[in-house]
Amino acid sequence: MKDMKKKIMQAVVTLIFAAAPFAAGAQDGYNVVFVVGEVSITAGGKTHKAVVNESLTEGALIATGSGSMADISLAGKGLMRARVGQPVAHA
């Protein structure tokens, strides 16, 4: 029961943060809209910790640590979730 409550809460929080960019109006480009755990972005040969509302440049690579994930807004046309073991590149 406790595990189910945790999953429901995670889903609700994800939905709230994922909907935020659409409520504010679509922005051009790809943006980080939700981060859980260790998520890093490598762009221009440098790696840094991902932050919410960060814009992604072309060629950026998103990597997640154990138990981590990130949601990316696709120029106001949808969302993509990066999970453990699924590195994502912005081409």
C-alpha cells in the first residue's frame, strides 16, 4: 500500500511539472521540465547537473543515474522521458 501511494504521488508530481510549460505557453526549443535524482547534460564538451527550465542546445546528451529520470518538453509538441540506461541526444 505504501509503495502504491508513493507511485501515485510520483505520477501526480510528474504531471504537475510536465503540464507547467504548456500552461505558461509553448516555448521554442527543448527544455528540461522535471528532474528526479542524478541527471546530467553534456553539451559543448562540458558536463553539468540538469536543472528545471534549462534549454537544451543541439547535440546535448542527457544521462541519468541510478533511480533517476528527466522529462523534456519537445518545443511544446510533447514530452520525452529520459530514464536510467536510456541516454538521450538532442539532434
